Amino acid sequence: MALTQQELKSIENNIVNLLKEQVGPIIKEQSGQYLTQSYDDKANQVDLVTKSDKNIEFIIKGKLKELYPTFSFIGEEEYVPGETKITNEPTFVVDPIDGTTNFIHGFPYSCCSIGLAENGNPVMGAIFNPHLNQLFHASKGNGAFVNDEPIDVAKRPLSLQKSVIGLEGGADRVDSPGSNFDIKMSTYKNLLSDKGGFIHGFRSLGSAAMNICYTALGIFDGYWEGGCWAWDVCAGWCILKECGGRLIGGNKNDWDIGIDRRVYFAIRGGCTSDEQKKFAEDFWNQTTGDLKY
């Protein structure tokens, strides 16, 4: 039996309290401390993990198991390639610190992202950036909030040329023809060029979760990413959807995706579904190939 709106709201409230009381203070206090300490390279020298990531995930998992012992749990630091799967069961999908590079350097765009998926779909999400005291949260059918205030996206037209889009370099920096890095960089050039999309500009916050939240607010018109994971997008996806936005695939004509697709395109609300569709098609026309992860 699916979780009810009331049950989801109760879960949302409990997660908000967990982020405020236990997780946020750790992130805020320890940000910037690793510049003179050791940290690990996960996949390469720009894909990083700290002891704080592991400690926060341990705290979150313990609390969630106490509150919801029958729910499954997937955390970034415990992920095992080829083994960890998102099933149809209620599953918490957690990134203890999204924006770890920002966290290490003391740049104020690191956050904790806690999502809940049911039947493979995001149904609750909470994201806390304690540096800016921004706590985004939502659950299916219950609306979206930032610091407990309802998010109301301003109504305005959506078009590619007049857009600001979130873009990231990512950790995959293999520079060869046809590589993901090459496709990203050439697509960025197309988007910015007066002979291409000629968009107003792009922004890089260094955190997938924060990029999606800013798209949910309508500050970004869209956010295109390849290479991130389900824990980067699960919570933000629910928040974005409750704000009238959409999250689709980052590759051409990929309209209907699961949370583990790894190539994503978030589009703000405050406009019609037809405008969102045309925005996606116009954006895809500027891409120079399919991202593959």
C-alpha cells in the first residue's frame, strides 16, 4: 500500500528536524577544515570524500532505521556498484554532503540531501544548506517549501535564449573526441554562442542538489547534468515537481526516466507544459552527442 499524503508529510517533518538539529551543524562547523587535512579520492583527484561524509551518513542511517525500520536505505558512501539497487519498496536515498569539493574549500554551497523513493519514484525530499540557512523540503501532494515558507514560482515565459542554466564540469575530465567531457564542453559553447542558443548565461554551484533547488525556485530556468547519481537528484526531484517543474533525461528525446538514469535535465515551473516541452527540445538541439555513464 502506497504511503498516504499524511504519512509523507510526517516523514518530511521528521527529516527536516533531523537536518536542522543533527546534520546541518556538523556541515557548517567542519566546512573548510579539510584544506589542511587528509581526504580521499573516490574515482580521481577531483572526485573527493571526507570523514565528515561518512560520519554524517552513519548518523542519518541510524536515525532513519530507528524511525522507519522497515524502509530500505541507500547512501552514497555505502553504494556498491552492481549490487546496490533501488527497488519498489520505500527507500531513503541519501547524499550526506552534496558538493564535497565546495565543503573542502569552504565555499558555501554544500548541503545534505535526503530523498525518499517509492515504486522507484521520488515522493519526499529535504535539502539543507546550513551555510546560507536554506532548507528546502517537499512531499508528494503536499507542496514545496523553503525554510517552511511555501515556494511560489513567479509566472513568466520560458525560452532558451532568455534563460540562465545550471551547468557543471563534473568529475569526469577525460578529454578525448566524443568523451562525456568533450560533449559537455562543446554543448556549453553552443549554448553560449551567438550562433547557437545564445542563452543569457550559466551558473555552476558545484552541487547537483542545490542546482535543482534553484531550478525549483525559478532562479535557474534549467539545469543539465550528466554523471551524478540517484542520491544527487532524488530529493530535489520531488521538490522541483511540487513547484511545477519537470525532470527529464539530459539526452535527446529522453522524456521518461528513472531516478538512476545519471543524465538529467531539470526545468523550472511557472510556465506551461508546452513551454517546458519546447524548452527541452530547443536545448537538446544545442547538445553535441549523448552522454553515457
